[in-house]
Amino acid sequence: MKIESPHTDDLDLAIAASSFAALGSEQRLGVLRVLVRAGPDGLNIGTLGERSGVTGSTLTHHVKILAQAGLVKQARQGRSIICAAVAYDQIKSLSNFLLTACCADSTTACKDHDHG
């Protein structure tokens, strides 16, 4: 699933919940962090496994869930499968989704933290 707009006002609650669910595994979150660090060129599946500590069918399962959520893409290059994080705007939108309404119902101003 992809978020159609980078603006958090347009972020549908169901889409956000689905995306957060995809990130709800420590291993999947670790895989995504490794891919974000790798940049747009991504990594082959073997290197991704080495760096994330997740290998074999478990890695395949987690990458599939991240791909279904629109956070990761996979492409075959020769005999290799390359995985890359592709939804930087979506990841940022998910963070903003939580922070946009920060302190909205509070009687005191948000002084102790910055929203970036």
C-alpha cells in the first residue's frame, strides 16, 4: 500500500495502520533500516541478510511484507535479487502522522520537544 500524498492531513488511518503493522516486527524494522542506510541502489539479498542478521526464508517473508506495504521494492539483476527502500516520503509521512496532532488537546504548549 502506498500513501497517495506526502501530506499527513491526507493520510488515511487504515493505510497508516497497515504500514505500521508492516513495521511491527523487530526484524522487518531492522531490514528496512539496513535498506535505508544502503540508499537508492539497495542491496542484493545476500548482503541484506548479512547486514540485517535475517537470512533465508525468514528474510524473504519479511521483504515480501515490506514490499506489499510499498516500503521496499525488489528487482532481479542477472542472478541477483536487489532490494531497496523506496518509500522515503511514506516513511516520513508515517512519522508526521503521529506528530501532527502532538499536544493538540494539551492545555500547555509543546515546549519540551521539537517536531523537526
